[in-house]
Amino acid sequence: LAAPAISAPVTPDMVQAGSDVTGKFVAPHPGYDYEKRVVMIPMRDGVKLNTVILIPKNAKGLPIILERTPYNAGGFVDDKPHMRDAARGAFREFIDDGYIIAIQDIRGKHGSNGAYVMTRPPMGPLNPSKTDDTTDAWDTIDWLTKNIKQSNGRVGMIGSSYDGWAVTMALLAPHPALKAAVPESPMIDGWMGDDWFHYGAFRQNSLDYYLGQTTARGRGESIPREGSDDYLGYLDAGSAGAYAEIYGFKQLPWWNRVAAHPAYDAFWQLQALDKLVAAHPSNVPTIWLQGLWDQEDMYGAITTWEALKRSGHGANNHLVMGPWYHSQINRTGETLGPLKWNGDTSADFRKNVLLPFFNAHLKDRAAPPLPEAMLFNAAEKRWETFADWPVAEKQAVRPLYLKPGFALGFDKPAGGEDSYVSDPAKPVPFLTPPVDFDNHARWTTWLVEDQRPVATRPDVLVYQTPVLSDDVKVEGAPFADIFLKTTGTDADVVVKVIDVYPPSYAEQPELGGYQLPVSQDIFRGRYRGGFAHPQAFKPGETAEIKFRLPTMNYTFKRGHRIMVQIQSSLFPLYDRNPQTFVPNVFFAKPSDFKKATITIEYGPSAVLLPVK
Ligand code: PG9
């Protein structure tokens, strides 16, 4: 093009011969009350881990709160001028009080280098390398205390779920600068009762997680479901293994390891952290925290705390169970499903207990002594504190017997039995279908879902006490102790302890007649003689199935009833038991799934309740 006529010359500063995109901009951030550093912290083997550090402006002598996560450290922080707005809500109390916050991607995830291994087992037979999340936490704390000159050299660790697992790993051989820790709903034993299985029954929603977590360093794939109802989707596929096959899971090393180890063999035993923590107890003051209706990690915190207390390390370890779904400690805690509390139980706890706990150990501030245990009583809508919370084998229990006429009582019946037909073609839903595993509101509240819709099914046995004339207070872990026969060769048992509200309930009319599950679990019957060694049922022969149910601190109020429901499936959350004994339930064939008649015997069958 011919240049137009101009009246002044072209000077060099008018010409861009390169690019206007700098790629390297250092924002001055005027008005920001903190500095954000993103650093790659070297581990002992040279692998570098991406760490986002927020330091208040003009900070001096502040402690550091560290969270290690597989869920993208960068996503924990927004670009906002005030640190309290920039960091995730759960850090706000710390920021207001004056803390440095450090969030790190664990090895192999998001911005970090190295190889990702699902809840990487500690160094040893399952991890032949020279690092694990204990050494990675150690190296990180060492680097932080040496390189963040605004710190006072003390570090606290916190985090929920996977991040709670990372806190627990740090405690196995803690850096001396780690002065306080709060594993929140930590994943401790994926087979026994946390994310992957409960007593051997596989949690099929894990499959979404495996794909999301192990198909990419960042956020991975999701299952491209054909339909919107997971009840039908999983039913049509057949076994969990068949479902996984349809969606290409054979390509995932982690799935292949899980699928090859359906029983509690060395693979699971060697990574059960409750036993490891008790064998390597630390002196770090620690709060083991979880929800009473934690739909993902109901098992880990309480069992680890109990293991420590049992092995004589109760003094620096505390137990907290709040009225929360999984990780609700870090969200608002005013309600749980239809249940309403007096105020925000999460924020109040964080402000009044959690922060003072860290302040006591990281800032030498005086704090009221923490009780051994603090558990919310949802029926009384208040926290209760305990100087001596019982470990399961030390608690006194009263058998609450199943009785003829679908009654329930503390007096032992002479005998009798009840039967139902469990049909794998029509498993009992854990949530009224359609079920969408992705529906957060339903997933987080399924453990408090009204049980009336399933109570009317012919394959759900329902026993209840008369209307209570006095309060019944339960403190501890109930045990299901069920004696049953089946016409099949394998069976699952689900036992639910339920608070039945009075038919009309003026305080909250929508709860009239509500059947609120307070403690429930599933047990895969083939493991009744030992978790490592599955064993078939002999058709028609009585077998005892005894298992621990989730811990309760609950008052069944006068005017309510206690109910126990028994069934053989909780689908599609748990995979179906084919009811035919097969070597590996993951790969049961369609012809293995058979109806069975299950008969429960009165006399011995009971729920052992730790009644006060
Ligand atoms: N419950 C989730 C999880 C923990 C550990 C392993 C896998 C999943 C979580 O919320 O992080």
C-alpha cells in the first residue's frame, strides 16, 4: 500500500517489529495487602513441587499454615487485592489473625513435577522409591521455614479428605517445625470404610474419581454416560468391572490395581494409615476431625484417633465430630439436609476452637484446654465435650434385639425369624432414583435422607421400638450383630439405625414421621470370617455377621422411636453382590446374579448400642 502523505516523520518508537504480548508482566498490585509467591520447592530427589504462598504485607514472625493437595493449589487463590478475599474461605480466620498460607500441589499433580500415585503408599513394600508424602511434607516444611523470612519458623498443617490424608502422612515422621495438625475427614483406609469400599462392598462412584484423577496431570476425563440415571446405567452394565470395561478403565493402572485386589490383602493392609499412625505416633498436637454424616470418609478420623488412644498416645490427640457432611467444616454449617442447627456450626468451630488451637501451638497464645473429644449431639443441637470418649472395645453396649412382629427392644426374644427376597435385578436404591452421582446437593445429604420411601419395599425389613417414654442417649460405635441364612452363596447386609420422628412435629412440621438414619453401613458377607479371606455361605446354614457402625453421639428423644432397617443392597453407590460366590465380585457374570431368600433369626440378632 502506498503510505499516505504525512506532515511529520516516523520515529523508531512508533514501530513494533516484535510482539505486543510480553508474556512476562510483573503486576505492581497497588493496594494488595499481601504478596503472592509461586515457587517450585525442591524435594530430596530433585523433584520440584508447585507451591503458592501468600504472605501478608509487612509480615514479621508469622506462622505458616500448609495445605498439600491433589486438587490444584493455584485454584485455591483468586486474584483479589485483599488476602482474606483471595484465599479459600476456610483460611479466612487464619488470615484475619495473621498467618502465612502455603498451598502445594502434591507430586505429579497440576503444577508439580514427578509421578502421581493414588494416595501414594509410604516407602516400603508398596513404594520402593526413596520418597513419599511424609518426606515431601518434611522437605516442604524445611524449605518454607528456611526461605520465608517473614515466618516464625513454625508450621501448622490442615486439609480435608485427600488433603487430610496428606496431613496424616506428614505426621508419620514430622519435621520438628510442624507444631500442630488437623486432618479433616482424612482418607485413612480406602477398603475398610472410606472412599473406595466399605467392608469390601465397592463404591461405584469412585470410578468417576479414578478417571478424573488419573487420566491427566490436571483435571482428567469424566465418564461419558449415555443416560442421566446412574441407577439404570450401572444396573444395565452388570458388574462394576463390566461398567469399567465399557468406559475404557483397563487403561488406568490404579483401576487395575483395585480390581485385582477386591479383598483386604497386603495391598490394602500396608496402606491403612490408622495402623501406621499408631505404630509411629508423633508428639504433634493433633485434632482428628470429621463429620457425623460424612458421606465419603466416615471411617478415617475416628479410627485413627482410637488407634492412638489405644496405644497410649491420647494426650496430644483430640477427636472432633461435627454435624457435617464431608468437608462441610470448610463450608457453611447451618443445616444438613432438612436438619437445622443454631447458627453456623462450621464457622463457629473454626473461629472458636480451630484457630485458638493453632494459635496456642504456633503463636504461644493462651487457649482454653481442648477436651479429649468434642462431638455434636444433633438431637439436642449442641456440642458436648468428653474427658474420656470410649474406644470401641471399652464401651458398654446394650443389645437392641430384633423381635417378632417387627418390634425392637432391649429384652431378648425367644426365637423366630423373618425373610425377604433380595433380587439383584431390583436392588434397593441408596437415594430415590433417578440417581445422578454428580448432583452435589443430593450426594452430600444422602446419609440423612428420609428412609420412608424404602421402608415400604418388601426387601427391606423394618423393626421399631414403641414410642419412647424416656430419652435414650447413645455414645459410641454401635455394632450390628446379625444372624442370617441365605439360599445363595454370598450376601451383603445393610443395617441402618434410624430416629423416627413423631408423626407430627410442631418444631419443624416437614419432619413429622421422618425416618432419619443416624448410623448405617454395608458389609459384604463373604468377609465375615476375615477380611483377607472371603468365604462362601452354605445355603441354609446360619452365619453371624458382626460389624461396627459409624460412631454416634445422639439422643433418641422421648416421643420418638428407634428403628432398625435391614436390606441387602444400597445401589448404585455400592456394587451389587451377585449372591453367588465368585472369585472376584468385580467381574461377576450376568448369570451369577441370582435372587436369594435371606432369613434373619430372632434371639441373637441385635444392634449393640452403647447406651449411656
Ligand atoms: N473423598 C475424596 C478422596 C480422598 C482420598 C482419595 C480419594 C478421594 C476427597 O474429597 O478428596
